[in-house]
Amino acid sequence: MSVHPEDTEKPDRGKVTINQAECKGCGLCVETCPLDLLHLSTSLNHYGYRPAEYSGHGCSSCSLCFYVCPEPGAITVYQLEAVAYTGRTHG
């Protein structure tokens, strides 16, 4: 029986939202994220900054991005409900 990598991925433990209008594109959150889930956008917000963006999955809810962000209200980290992880594939 072969195991595909997508079958053994751990579920997300968190979710990051970034207020594009508040983010000034300093990149502190990008550099701090231990899982490399954040990057600076290629487009500009209405203030002319390249805001940070979240990849959409993989967050561990460590909240380091929130703590290093100098802009109040720019980053919110949500801790998702715990999901049991058995490491087993379906079937």
C-alpha cells in the first residue's frame, strides 16, 4: 500500500487573516513565520505598499506573525478547533 504525502499532512491548527489596508509591507511577519506561509504581495494596496499574504493553509497558530507586526489590527491569527490526527490513510 503506497502512502501519498497529501494523505499524511497534519490538519491546520490555525488561520491567518491580513488586513490589506493596514499592512505596510515591512516584511517582519514574512521573516518570522517558521513555516514560511507568508509572503509579500506582488500588487500594491491603496496606500502603495506591498502587503503580506497568507498561503492559505499550514498554519500552526503560533502567532509569531501577530506579535512582530507593528501595525495594530493588520494581522489576526485564529486558533482552529483541535482535530485528532492519527496519521492513517482512509480506507
